Amino acid sequence: MNNNNTNSTGSSANQPETRQGQAPSTGLAAGEARQSAGSVAAAAEAETRKTVEEVRNQGQEVIESARDQARRFAHEQKEVGAEKISSLAHAVEVAADELERSSPQLAGYARKAAAQIDTMSGNIREQGFGDILATVNDFARREPLAFFGTAMFAGFALTRFLKSTGRGDEATDYPPGLGASPADSAQAARTQP
């Protein structure tokens, strides 16, 4: 029985030694695991930062590309607008030529307006869109009657120009049957009960 007790005591004595022997090895393994986990976390964090930076750079490139396209489009539209205003100046000049025989004084005003419109066309080509809008708004606030008068005169000149080129003919301006032209309105009035 002593042998058994000794064995069990010997086993018991061996167990704490084994536990103590394993404890440092388990502690080392746990420390290495923590260190390894820390390295993995640091690597993951670095990779995440790198990915975020790449996404940010790509986003900035996309935004800059969109801005460039918007600038090009605005510039193209500004040029188209300037060309149309230049055409309007020409139309006012043509209207002034037609008015010369019947009303020389009005023709003189029309020529001055045409010159100002042509100057405005040049300014539009040279200025940015925001500057143009600010200038027009400022003029409309300072001189509302002049702004309104210029708009009306420009409409009158444009109408005269369109009529002189054949585009102002009633038969071609209004789709038939819609009652848009005076002839259509008269026809509609005759056919209604």
C-alpha cells in the first residue's frame, strides 16, 4: 500500500512539477500568441490605412475628372451662348438697317444697342460663368427699366430677323390645327358650332 501511496504521492509530487514546468511554456505560448495577434492587428491596420488612402485618392481623381468635365461643358456652353448673342447683335444691326429709311433716330438707337450686345458677347467669351451671372444680376438691379427695355428690344430685333430670313412665316411657325396662329384660330372659330 505504501508503494501505491508513494506512487500516488510520487505522482502527486510529479504533477505540480509538471504543472510548474508547463506553466512557463504555456505562458510563453500565450505571450507569443498575443505578440502574433498584435502583429496581425498592426498589419491589418496598416493594410486598412493603405486601402483607405487608395480609395480616397481614387475618389479625388473621380471628383477632379467630373469637375474638369463640368468646366469644359460650361466653357462650351458659354461659347455657344456668346455666339448666339453675337448673332443677336447682327440681327439688331439688320433691323437697324431696315429701320433706317422709316425712322433714322430709332435705327441709331438700334445700332448702339447692337454695339452693346456685341460688346457683351465679347465679355461673355472672356469672363467666367459666375462673373457673367453676377454682372447681369447687378445690371438688372441697378437699371431694371433698361434691363427690361433691352430684353424687349432684343426680342423685337430677333423677331424682325427671323421674319426677314423666312423663319417667321405663320405657315411654318405654328403646327396646323393647334389654334396657335391667327389663321388657325379663325379656322377653328368657323368650324365650331
